[in-house]
Amino acid sequence: MEQKLDGAEKLNKDEIKSLYAYKPNRKILFIPWSPYIDIYQHGLKRYDSLKYEQKKVEIRAKFAKKIAKKDDVKKKKKLRNKQNKKIAKQNRNIKEGNFGMRMGEPLAIFDTAKENLTTSKIQNYMTSKGYFNAKVTYSTEESFKMVSTLYKIERNQPYRIDSLFYNISDTAIYNLLAETNEESFLNIDENYEQENLVKERDRINELMLNNGYYEFNRQFINFLVDSSYLDNKRVIVGLSIRNSDDQNNHKIYHIDSIVFKTDPSRTESTAARQSELFDGVTYQFVNNRYSEKILARRIFLKPGDLFSRSNTLETQKQLSNLDIFQFISVNYDTTGGQFISNITTSPLKKFQTSSELGLNVSKGLPGPFFNASIKNRNTFRGLEVMELSGRIGFEGLSGATDTGNPYSSLDYGGNLAFTFPQFMLPIGSKLKSNFGRLNPKTRLSFGLNYSDRPEYIRTNVNTSLIFSWQNYKRRRNYSFNIADISFIDSDVSDSYQTFLDGLSASGNNLSNSFLPSFVSSTWFSVTHNINDYGNRNEHSAFLRYQIESGGNFYSLLAKNIFERELEYFKYAKFDIDYRYSAPVNSIVTMAYRAHLGVAVPYGENETLPYEEFFFAGGSNSIRAWEPRRLGPGSYLPDSLGIYDNSFEQPGEILIETSIELRHKIFGFLHGALFVDMGNVWTMQEEQARPGSQFKFDNFLKEIAVGAGYGLRLDFSFLLLRLDAAWKVHDPGDRTIYGSEVPRGALDLPDYDNYKRLVWNLGIGYPF
């Protein structure tokens, strides 16, 4: 059955469609029939409630014998739990149907009662939007036993707000509302909307709770809407705020005192607790383990201040961000004529170990990894967190010179990090307190990492100093890495060295990236997360951009510390990644991605550290090309008529775009149609890779295009993905000798070993 709307221009059609009482049978994208009906019917044929009831009897009898043989209480409890789970499964079969019935859906049959119900719902919706005289009707057409319904909306003229009046006997509240009148959702001459009344009630309630009215709630607020006194489609809106039954005015609460208490479960007497007063807050510890000065920067309640719900919640949130406390509550005590704020916290374990075993997707295929770490909280009694971690894992990359070995990159190493809950800068205490709402952190880390690949072994000794903070209202995260310093040493295999030497002879300086190197950089990154990106209920977006400057500390550090000659790199880099998710309905979601990166080397060696190059291709990139094998530009890896895609193709410019149509098939099985486009380029023309240079008048022709379909198993906590991607347009037409291979725009290179179809296995969505 198809359902259409007429007359819904400039209205929210998604909201209206959600009112449909009739739910037609789902289809899989463009398939003209619904397989869910067949699945349901197959399950219905096997459905037998008596059989499931008998199964419950057998389960009880079976487990009764097992439980009777056990003497251990824990084993008996374990068996009872197992029995209950099996019985619950049979109860679900009886109530909801068997697996086939739950995965499918019954045949949707046209029902006039449901059409009338939908019409009534749309009529009520129009009334809530101010169209009091709207008329909603429906008509149906039948074709090949299929019914199509058209809902016609005659809106007529909407009612507008003519005037507002207030019935507020509490003058303090009246004056407070008058001061914030510009923030009101109710404005004269605007269309009347019932939703704005709800928003205004919430706004007023929040305003009261943030201005000392501790006992205020929404029940005190009432609205009166009257259209009987006016003509010309206009209404009068009245706002009434009543007083509580036992008071003439609403009471305003000021904080008399604040008590911060840890270890609430400890049984020591009050006298055994240490008590200290700092900045108006009384701190009570069984053991004085925490810095009052730093805690005070995360507490936004002061004696004498008006009660504020927002400050209360902000205090809870910022204390939670410390990763020191397991439980945090802020309650208020009004007994004895005092208004006391009690902050109660329960500490996390001082020492905490964790380990993780799983699969990771970096630039190519999934690879196994194992992580282990130990945390030491409040290391220096200043709420710091020290973490020592180790990692070993296969990165799931094709080799730089061998695409047939998908697990050729073994990474292992360790890291020691100190996280301080403040900016470790010589700034005043007052300024540090002002930063408290931004969750400021300073992270100092030291790391040692080994990368073992067939082509090379790289040792990286790294240290970094990062300042991070957050803007919760705008959903932004900021990171400022003042100093990211690495000493890198490489042991290159003979075959790969021969390859690098060949590039050097052609003017490519990639070999310099594998010399003993001192790499230093400073970067700043901003991340926007709008509406919790990836949720399936509303439109959401993710934006991350980063600027980086490399080579800043060489003359300051490397020349004075290391006696050996080191390669160093100077470069500027910019990277921006934008993602957008738009649910079409409960079944289909459109997802988009655009990724742009530019890196400009300007040092004497005219190249980048190998880790700073851009690559295209792989399960999270252009999926129709193997990992890191696309490009650069129109370069075609043709050597004497043989397609040789053995080597990774680094670039200094990256453009990637992707579109996915994601849809639910049934249960945890999902599918996706996708199109990927993009490439990498170099800043300068390379003799070893003709056609690699980025040129504004030609780059659009060098955008590679791939398309395909993928299946996803979504277990909520884990998503497994298998994508099949076909090459649609390969821009490579310049061989290593500079000769051009002519072919049509949609014609692909004709080589025996050229892969038109590439399979990608991944974990999580590609973007």
C-alpha cells in the first residue's frame, strides 16, 4: 500500500507520516515485493503454542532432576537461571511468535478504521499547528489488489497570536520573566503552535530553577488559549503562574553552606573525618587524599549564591570528568531553616587494571590486537591519573610491496601518560577556575613503538604535550598539541631499498622518509559532534579539522642533543573530515562523507615523514581499490605492459567523498548501497610517477569512482561489515614511462591481474 500527502507544503512531512496508523509491508530497497511476508508465513506454519507449552513442562522436569542432584548452592542457582532463560524463550515464542514470525511481518490488509484514525491524527496535528479550520480527507485507489491512499489537507488560514497576558501574583517572578522576554517562544503576530507552549513552559521552569526557586516545577505554569473574542483568525494567549498552596510567594533559596564528602560508605564516626574549609566549601575526608584547590575549580556552587540547577548539574559533570570518582551526587538539605548543599562522592579504585582483545581496522583489513593497561589515580595527590599501557597487534594492512599478505604489519609498544585536570601553564588561579567548565586537561606522554613489516622495521620514540578542553553547549572538543616529538629509526629491507633508490634516481625523495629522523610538530584540532553523530532517529553530523606545523623544534632540540646526523622535516598540513547522517525513515538512512587533506613539505629534503603522507584505497576509504594503492593522479602502475600494483602510493593532497544508502533487511542484518570517489596527488610532478601532480584544470578527470553493495551484521555492541566494491572509473592512464594509455571514460585498464572487484572486510561503519 502506498500513502501520499497533498497540501503539506512547508509542513514537516516526516512528522505527519509518523502519524500513519496503517503500516505497509516493508520492502528491500527496489524489490517490488516484500520478502518479510513470506518469512512470517513460513514461521506461522510452524507455530504451535501447545508445543511451546509442552516444551516448558519438559524443561522444568529436566532441570528439576539436575538441581536435585546438586548439593552446592551456587550450582543450583546457576541451573535455575539457565532454566529461567529457556522458559523465557518459550514464553516469547508463545507471546510474540517464533523466530520467523518475529523476523517477518504479517500481510498488511487495508482497513478503513485505520484510515479514519490517520485522518483524525492529522486533523489534531493541524490544530496543534494553529490551523483550527483545517480539513483533512482521504481517498483510495485500487490496482492489482493493492490500495493507494491520498490524504488531502486543506489548511485554510492559520490562527496567529494577537496578544499575551500574564496572571502572575508573585512580582519577583513577573519581573524575572519580563527581563528574559526576548527569549520567549511566544511572540505576537506569529502563528500559534501548541509545541511553543510546551517549549515556553520548559523555558520558564528552567529559568526558575536557575534563579533560586528550588521547589518550583512545571505544575505551577498554566496556559489559556482563547479565540472566541477576536475575529480574523487571531487568538489570545494567557500565562498563569500560581503560588504554592501554603505560601503567598514562591520561596527563593540561597546556599548557606556546602559540604563535600568522600567515602560515604565508611563507618568511621564524624569526628574521625578530617574537615577542612577552602573557598567556602567544607571538605570532609576519612583520609585527606585530594587537592581542595583543584576540586574547587570543578565546583560551581558558592555560599550565598542562589540555588541553580544548571550549576548543580555542571558540578556533577565536571567532577565526573576527573576519572577519580565512581559515584557523585549533589543533594540539598532544607531542615533547620538552612539550605545546605551536600556533595557526596565515592572514589574509584586507586589502582585499576584493564585488558582488551579484539580486532582493529586501520587503513585496510581487520587485524587482531591485545591491549593491557594499569591506572594509578591521584598519583601526586593533585587528582592526576597516571596510565601505563602496552599494545601488540596486526594492523591489517597489505604490505607496501605485497598485496597478497594482508597481515604484514605488526605493531607493538608501550606508553606512559600523565593526565592533569588543569592547564599546566603559569596562569593565575582565578583564570584556571574560569576554565573549570571546559573540562581542561593536560596530557604528557612518553611512548616507544615498533612497526615490523616485510619492507622495513621502524622504531619510534615519542613524547607529546597536549592541552584539551570541551565546549558542551556547542558540542565541540579542542586539542592543542604544543609539542609532538619523535625520534624514528628505520631498518629497510634490500628489496625495498632498491625500490626507494629507483625513486630517488627519478627525483622522488621518499627515501629520505626512511633515514634516521627527528620529527617534531605542533597541531591544533577541533571536533564538532552535532546531535550525537550516527544516531538513527534524527539528522546528525560530525566535523573534524586539524592544522599542523612540522619541524618547529629541530634547531632547539635535535641539534643540541643528538650527535649523529638526523633527517628532519618541515611541513604544513591541513586535514578536514565531514560526515552527515540523515535518517529517511525507520528503515533507511542516507550517509555522506567528504574528506580533504593537504600537506606541503618545505624543508631541504622536500618530503614528509612517511606517517604524514595521505593514502587512498581500503575498507574505510575508496573501497574499490586495495589499501593505500589508489593514485596518485592519473598515474598507472604499468611496467612493460604488466600491471604492478605492489607498492603503496603516498600523496600530499587527498580528496575523498562517499555516499551510502543504508537500510535494514531484518533483525541484525543490514545492507548498504555505496559510491566512493577520490584520489591522492603530489604537489610536484614526479618523474617516477607521471601524472601524479595536482592541477586545478585537470583534477576532476582524475577522480576515481567505485560503487558497490555491502552487508552488515549489527549486534549493537559490534558491527561486522562485508563490502563488495566495483571499479567504475579508473583515472590511471599514464605509465611509468610517461606514455598515455587511451581508453574511454568508463573503460577500465585491460590487464590479466587487474582487480575490477575488491572485497572489504571491516568493523564498524566506514564513516
